[in-house]
Amino acid sequence: MKASAKTAPVLPTLLIFPEMFLLAVALMAQSPEKTAATPTPEYTFEVLHVYPHDPHAFTQGLAYRDGFLYESTGLNGRSSLRKVRLESGEVIQRIDLGMDYFGEGMTLLNHTVVQLTWLSHTGFVYDLTGFHLLRQFAYSGEGWGLTTHGRELLLSDGTADIRVLDPVTFQEKRHFSVHDGSDPVAKLNELEFVEGQIYANVWQTDRIARISPKSGRVVGWIDLTGILSPMYRREQNAVLNGIAYDPQQKRLFVTGKLWPSVFQIRVVPKSTQPRWSSRKANP
């Protein structure tokens, strides 16, 4: 009689390696929402006040200080730098650029105004009080938006990149790319530094990107759809463009090219419907 050999039972792999079993259970337990990337927060607006704005101003740059808006306007033959009384919209000081220059972004740096031009690779520095030209400087590529946090200048050129310039030499120190998740965000236009973030108009949209200056990541989107009645957008280029911030009173102002109004807004979560406050003035 042939003796039968006793064979050891074959155990499932997951019993031999219990840690593999636990990992598989954990992965199966995760919902699609938990594994998906967290969406970028969305915001809308509440209008607090409305101020008059020159409807012929092709707004390219905007800043606020001490009750006045400082504005750079574009188009060849119509480009200017202006000081505007916020409450009335009155232009109390103005200097026009030469016919060859298309004015673009601007910012206030200490006691000066720094203004870009679009295709001329030329920037201008004026004294704040009299708009006397102090110097010119050169940069490569296009000039779109400009802002500062006091130590450096931040320049947009229509791409997804923001260039960091030395505020004395105006030489580029470095640059970083703006992205929403893994997607680059191009057409960055007018810029404003607001409470540690860069706010950037995205050209030809009603959206403002809130950008981390450390990583270039978009940390939020502000949707301003409906802030201006469509009846005022008679020209194709009359788009949202212009952000100014009052750090003392925490006031945020927005306008657009050829818009008749400047809006003071409060940014609120997207779950809140856009609304107009009863405190609005100068409709």
C-alpha cells in the first residue's frame, strides 16, 4: 500500500500577510470624495457702496491711498495717470502719456507711483504728490499688472507667471507660476496685494484669483458675475479690471475698463447669493 504524504494546507495570502489585508480594507473604505482633490474655495460678493467712475477711462491699474484712487488708463493716445477723489470720481490730477505708450498696471511704492506700459518695455516712476517724472526703467516682455507688498514689486505679463522685481533697480529677482491645482492660470492682469495674498483679475472674465505669493497656488476664486449691468458693457473690451485696497479700513474696491462705477465690496462665500447692501451710495 502506497503511503500518502500529508500536505500542508494552502492559506490565503491575506492571512499570511495581515497588514496587506488591513490596507486593502482601508482603501476600499475610502469614498471618491476623500480621494479626490479638494476643490478651490469659491467666493462671491456683497456691494457696500457704489462710487462714480469716468466711463471713458480704460482702466489698467488701480490703487488707493488717503481718500484717493490712483488710476492708470490705457489705449494709445488716451493713456494717462490720474489721481481721483473716491467719493465724487473727480479727477484732480492727471498726466498723459505720449502717443507711443499704452498705459498698463501701476502701484504706489512709498512716496512714488510706478506705472507700466504694454508693449514698450518701459516703466515710469513719478513722485506721488506732483506726478513729476523721476525716472524710467526697462523690462523684457509685456507689462500687464503691477503691485507691491512694500519690499518687492510683483509684475504680471499676461502669462501664468508673476515676476518679482527689485524695487530699487527694477531688475527681475525671480518669478513663479500661478496654478489652480495642477492647472496653470494664464491671462493674469491687474494685481493688488490684499492681506498677504495677491488678488489678480483674469482678463476677459468676471473672476479674481486669490494667489499665495509663496507657492503661486490659487487659494480662492471671487466671482463678480452680475456686479455691473450688461447694459453698460457696450464695448467688447469693457471688462472687469481694477482692484484697490484700503488696508486701514479694510475696504476692497473693484471696477473695469470703461465702467461708470467703482464698487466697494465685501467678499463672502459662494453659498451666499450676490447682493446689494442698503448702505450703497452714489448709484
